[in-house]
Amino acid sequence: MRPRAATLDYRQRSRILIVEDEPMLAFTVEDLLVEAGFGIAGVVGRLPAALKVIEGGGCDAAIVDANLAGVSASPAAAALAARGIPFIVLSGYLPEQQQGNFSGAIFIQKPCRADQLIRVLHSILPVRPR
């Protein structure tokens, strides 16, 4: 059981980037992650800000809204994938309605349950021993 606890500790110390243009939802997700023990790499609502954090190497994983105020977040997804950073696409749109390429991402439909988001986030984080 001890290795599992070490793995969970690492995952919960991970820095998560939240890319969400709806402020109330962004802050709700941030509070949820902090309560679950995650670090927050940033909360951004626009594509340029997301790309800046990603390019700076400031996150271990991300939760990305597919549509940021009418702009596809596909370039952020591509930047994350190019760096091997796991991410979740959290969107009100169905996967087949997405603009751009979000291949390789795990898709969660809004609204979602908090426990589902945390469980999926744990599942995408790499396992690294202490």
C-alpha cells in the first residue's frame, strides 16, 4: 500500500493549468483542485495566456475548455501534446462538435461531477516515485 500513497502524493502535488473562459467555472474548478490537494499552475481564459504558460513549462497537466470566447483552444491542445503534457478537454460541446484537433485528449462533457474530474485527472498524470 505504501507505493500507492507515494504515487497519490506525487499526483496531488502536480501543477494543473486551467484554461477556461467562464470565470465562475474557472474559479470553481480551481477551488475543487486545491481542495483535492493539487497545485495550480495558472487559471487563464484566453489562448495567448494559455500558450504562454504551456511554453514556459509551468504545468504538469491541464484542463482545457475547447472553446475560449469563440476561439478554438486547439492550438493549446497541440502545444500540450507536443510537450507530452496530459490534458482533459472539458467542454459543453460533444467531441464531434469540436473545432480543431483535440485528438489524444480525454473528453469530459460539461457539466460534470467533481469526483469524475478528479478521478480522470489522477488517471492522466504520470506515475513517478518519490
